[in-house]
Amino acid sequence: MNRIAESELIINSRGAVYHLNCRPEEIANTIITVGDPDRVKEVSKHFDKIEFKNNHREFVTHTGLVGKKRISCVSTGIGPDNIDIVLNELDALVNIDFTTRLVKDKITCLNIIRFGTSGSLQKEIPVDSFVASTHGLGLDNLMHFYRMQNNEEEKQLMHAFVTHTQLSNGKVAPYISMASPALLKHFTNGYHAGITVTCPGFYGPQGRVLRLGLGYPQLIDNLTNFSFGNHRITNFEMETSAIYGLGKILGHHCLSLSAIVANRISKQFSANGELAVENLIKRSLQVIADSSI
């Protein structure tokens, strides 16, 4: 087994991983990720006890207890590139010995659950509702830098998607990864289920027109109209596919939960997006506390 060099895994002077600035004992095995650093305190205010608080750049971490369950909430910032940092460093915290710089013999499997906001791509999934993502379908390029294998269902879904959208033309190369069934089964009551598309930007990549023309003007229609068996695209955002893809190949259980703050078909935006997120946090934390997660 090869020692991991100092340039590849950066550990700072207090023995913490570089970007998150956390030591192994400062994170739990159940992780909630949020994009917005200010949202971490909105999650941890529901903890019964907070053991640890830390912030470095856009990465804020609070670790504490909900009942007897130890949970960490970590902000990622926006986008798949930040997910690359957070997922790899969370994995390093539990699966690499920081003293020897060797991968541990016994690998720890984390439960990683995203609490985020999203835009609905189906008229009947209204603002202020919740979505549990069965799959993350990436229009970004992050997972093309890693070796990832799809199961047969994922291969069939991807073939149907690129045939339907004609996106795989050299400029965009979509990829897909599924949620952890072990986590998804707990989030069925009160959550819509479907494929979540992850975009590498908020404006053009999500079909918004301000002053610039679009390279894919039919994108939203193509996403909304796609179906494969019982699968359809419910929503899109900017992190899920990266979490699912990296989580899968690292051996972690991952799930993305979204509060719908916009409906791109009915052109509606939530009158109180903060309340929608608060409701998602409270409901989902209760599920985590009451389940075997």
C-alpha cells in the first residue's frame, strides 16, 4: 500500500484536512451537506447538543447530537467542483490514517444526505414541496475524471436520455448514478421521487435567458418530457450527481433531498423559500433521528 504524499492530501498544522479544517474526531458518520454556509446553523439549531463548530472559507461544520444520534452538518458551497473537495475530504477523515498517510484496513461507510433547494421540472410538483432524488444525472464533467462503472439500469437510463436529448455531442457528456436504496427507503412519505439533473451553472446551463443566447434552447422541454419506464426527471440543481457519483465509488451511502423553491414549468417561485427549507430540515431530521440511518 502506497503512502499518500503531502502534496496529494494536505493536512494543516493542527492535524486537520486542508479545506474543511476538520480532524477525524470532529465529524460524525452521518453527514448532512448544505450548499449555503449560513444554512448550517439553521440545521444545527435543531440539535439537542452541539459538540464542535468550525468554519474555513465556505466550509462550515457543526457536529452534535439529535437524541443519541451523532450528526455533522457541513456546507459545501455551490457546484460539483466543491463537492469534489468535500466528498474526498470527508472520506479521507474516516478512511485515511493521518499519521501514517495510509488507507485504513477497515473502510468506514458514511451516510451523506444533502438538504438543498431546487427547481421543479414537472408542473404537478409545486413550490414548497420536497423531492428525494432516486438518481443524480450530471450535465457537469466531474465524474469523467474518475473511473466509475454503471449498473445495467443506469446504462439503460443513460442511453435513453442521450437518445432523447441528443446532448452527448462532444460538448456535454452526461453521466448518472443512483441514490443509496438504504437511505432512500426512509424518505417516501411526503417526498416526491424522481431523477435530479445536476447542472454546472445557474443561468445558461439551467435554460435561463438574460442577455446571452442559449446553446441548448430546448433543454428544459427535453428534460421535462423525458421518461424511461417509471423514471422521469423531477427537478434540477447543482450538486446531486457529484455527491451520488463520488459517494458510490468511495463506498458511501448518499441521498439528496430538495425543497422546491421554483417551478420552471408554471414559472412560479416560492413566496417563502426560507420556510420551505426550514420545513425540509425539520421533517428530514426527524426521519434521520427516528430511523436506522
